[in-house]
Amino acid sequence: VQLQASGGGLVQPGGSLRLSCAASGSIFSGNAMGWYRQAPGNARELVAQITSGGSANYADSVKGRFTISRDGAKNTVNLQMNSLKPDDTATYYCNIRFAFSGITYWGKGTQVTVSS
């Protein structure tokens, strides 16, 4: 399984970005795809995740600002980020976790920088 993320960049506070991640390989049903982020000196933290059934959950810090969605047919997950803040600056990683095996795969990170 491989994950390819795209869409990071530099944006001013209050701006928006959309991250996308495409999974390829043997993608079995019963999985969850998600986005994590890691800022320098901090641990990696969950931003949002969504199951293959469409159930989503978010970190409290992004609720109301970020929206996660997925296209099951294309095995892609998107993260629409609005009202971005400097605290959102981090490297963002997508992952896919298979419920049956418990195995998690990670993509390479994409940098998001929120700065004026």
C-alpha cells in the first residue's frame, strides 16, 4: 500500500488549503483514512479521520474549520482546511489503517505553513 499526499503550501492566516491523499495497492474494505500533523518539537497528533463507512472525527482544535472527506471508489481522502491559523503550521501526514489486521500505512508528509 502506498499513499501519495499533495496540496500543502504557504498561506496567510485566515486562508484555506486543501490536502489530498491517494492510496494505491491492496486496499481492503473496513479501513479508516486520516490526517495527522507534527510541528517541530511536538508529537504527531490526529487531525481528522474518516472510516470507509463515512464516519468522521476531528481534533477539537480543528472542529468547525477543517472538513475531511473521502472518495471510496478512488481511495482518496481530502482535508479542506479553512480559517487557518499559525498554530496549524506543521507537516501533515495521511494514513490508512485496516481494521481487520490493525496495520497502518503512512504517506510522506506535506508541509503546511500559515504565516503572514
